[in-house]
Amino acid sequence: MKAVNIHEAKTHLSRLLKRVGRGEEIVISKAGTPVARLVPLASPPAPRTLGGFEGQVKVGGDFDAPLPRELQALFDGEDDAAPA
């Protein structure tokens, strides 16, 4: 990792960016104190593929049927609907 001062970074920004593009990290310092770091951008993630679980997941025919009254009452916050 190379360290440069602000003046050098301003003067040679294009050169520094080429080096960063090749994978190098550059630290920019002000009065000897590091204040910034130039790093290469991470590669974008691979695009996601739809249908990765096709044929592996089964959904019941009644998946959207109403809940039993006692269970729905619990979701609705009705404490007296709990079984004894």
C-alpha cells in the first residue's frame, strides 16, 4: 500500500487511479496523517437466477385458506380464544 500526500494525489490523480484499477490501494495523507484511502471497487455480484428451487418446493392447494377461528383470534390479539 502506497501513501501519498494531498498535493501529490491532486497532481497525479490519473496515475494513481490507474494503479488502483490494477488492484493497488493508495492512502492519502495530510501533514503525515492518513485521511483517505483509494481502493478498487468490488466486483458486482453475479445476477440472481430465478427458479432455483423449481420442482423442489410444494405448496398445498389450501395455502390461502382462512385460518381456524382460534388461531386467527390469537393473531388478532384476542387472549380469550386460546384453548384451555
